[in-house]
Amino acid sequence: MSIERKGFGSAGGGEETRLFTLKAGPFSAGFSDFGATLVAFEAPAAGGGRDDLVLGFSRAADYEGSDAYLGATVGRFANRIARGAFSLDGKDFRLATNNGPNHLHGGKRGFDKRIWKTEGYEEGGAAALRFELFSPDGEEGYPGDLSVVATYRLDPAGILDLAFEAECGAPTILSLTQHAYWNLRGHDRGGILDHELRLAASRYLPVDETLIPTGELAPVAGGPFDFRTAKRVGRDLAAVGGYDHCFVLDREGGLAGSGAGEAAPALVDFAELRDPESGRRMRVATSLPGVQLYTGNFLSGFLGKGGARYHKHAGLCLETELFPDAPNRPDFPQATLRPGQVWRHATRYSFFV
Ligand code: BGC
């Protein structure tokens, strides 16, 4: 295993960024300190050679100019908060609104647009990166200082582990996610509608016209949201106009908690994605209670790395998260983090080639 480092261009007002490439066995994962972003993930191909399975750009400035969150580590709050408003302990807070009337993925300059302090290390047979970020009280409207550590670890068997730990200086809200757009055939090999997906989720969150959950946890049974038995992603996609929904992950003993101040909940194996053409499979497990299935509905045909064009449905995101708009929904698993608590969650991606 090894870790390579090189420049990734300037961003963030002239600051230099870097690209770190973790190599373990036949796999490699490239991350930038700009956004703690997964820029590339290479896996072997059955007939020899390798493919890069995530959508990305070739320099930090392109990430800075994009609102697609390709591969980003997203914070403070993954997905939407209605009208950017919530109250906590009787105080009202106003967050930046950057998605119609709503707050999305941390606001105008979320964690995906910050340069993270990054350290690479080797551990057992694995190569790892520890990303650290400090977010001051008031950033994008959020209360309380916040320190976040995101650790990504790649092992030679094809397991990519992500672990989050965060602590705050005053009560706040938090839901971190990883926003990679996967295409198991290769990022430049067309769309994901033929991929097969299994999701261990018996319920999902219906949304209003601005993509805010209505509050209902609706059964998927028999409808277009039912992925409990593997099916083609494109099979029922037209019926919902493209997936951009949070699924409630089935878990023994009910929903996973906020992750604040407790031992991290156990990982639940909730998804398997398979590309029938290459035969590649990815399994995902998480401690979080939900996953946003987003089928790249808003990808507009922009130019990515290596001259690839990313059209609608070029990649698919499985964003493990607390539920969108949780701060305004007392009946959802709570997103509150308080001083003295540690917010801990983990997600594991396993690849089979
Ligand atoms: C959201 C989409 C959004 C995309 C990129 C996803 O997590 O659910 O609505 O367009 O991120 O910004």
C-alpha cells in the first residue's frame, strides 16, 4: 500500500490544494483536501485494466465552481432544511438558503468548498487519510463552533471505510455525508439506469415540490420505491421523475439514533449496487438511519475529468444521512449535538470485481 501526494491547483482565494492517492492491492482512491472530496476510485476490470468508478473533476477550481457536490464530504447538514430555518432550545436560527427557498448541503460555502487539514498514514495493510475541519460559530448561520474529523481508509480487499467524529462548543445540528456519484462501469461509460440496486428499506420519505419531506414515513411495498428485491434502477424511474429521496433503513430494534453522545450504532448492510455489464458490485453499510438515493437527475452534461461529459443519470449517489429537515421534525431521529457529546457515524463501501 502507499499514499501519493501531488498538487491539485489553487482554490479558496489562491490557496494551494492537494490530491492524495491511496493505493491498496488492486484498488486506489484519490481524495482532495478541497472538500475532503473523493475525486477518483479505481478498481480492476475482469478483462484486465482498471476503471474509475466515480464522477469527478481534474482540479480544485472546477469543484469550487460546481454545485453538484461530486464526491464531496458534505456538512454541516446533508440535504435540505426547509426555508433554512429551525429552532433549537427555544432559539430561532436562519441558515443560508442556496436551493430555491431551502438550505442544501451546508449552504453557500459548505464543507465541500473548504480546505481540510489532511494527514495520510498507513495502518495494518490499509492506507488512510484523516481530514480535519474547524467550522466557527455562525458559519452559514449554524450555531456553535464545530470540529469535524473524517477518516477514509482503503484496504487491499476493496473496502473503503469512512468514519466521522465531531464535537461542538454550543448546541448545534449535524448530519454529515459523502456525496460520491458511482458508476460501476466507469465514470465515462454512460449512465446508471441499467445498474441493479437492492435497498433494505421498507419505508421512504415522500417530499413536497421543493424536495422537503412531508413528514410521512411511507411504505415502499409494491411501488416504484420498492428496491427490497434487486431491480434495475431505470425500471420505475420515470414514474417518480428520477429518485431524489431519503429511504428509511430497516434495522433491528428500530431507527438508528442521532449518533450524538452514544457509541456509534452498529453498521447495517443496506445496499447492493451491481453493473451487469462489468459484473462489478458495491455493497454499502452504515450506522446512519437513512440514505438519499439520488440518480443524478440534475446533472446537466457538464465536462468532468478526462474530457468525460456528465449527463443526467451518469452516476448515482447513496448518501447515508440523518433525515432531511430533521431539525424541524421532532418525530425524526434527532440531529442535535451538544457540548460534551461526540457525533459518531460510519459508512463502509465494499467492492467485488
Ligand atoms: C440532492 C439533490 C441535489 C444533489 C446535488 C443531492 O443530495 O438530494 O437534490 O441536486 O444532491 O446538489
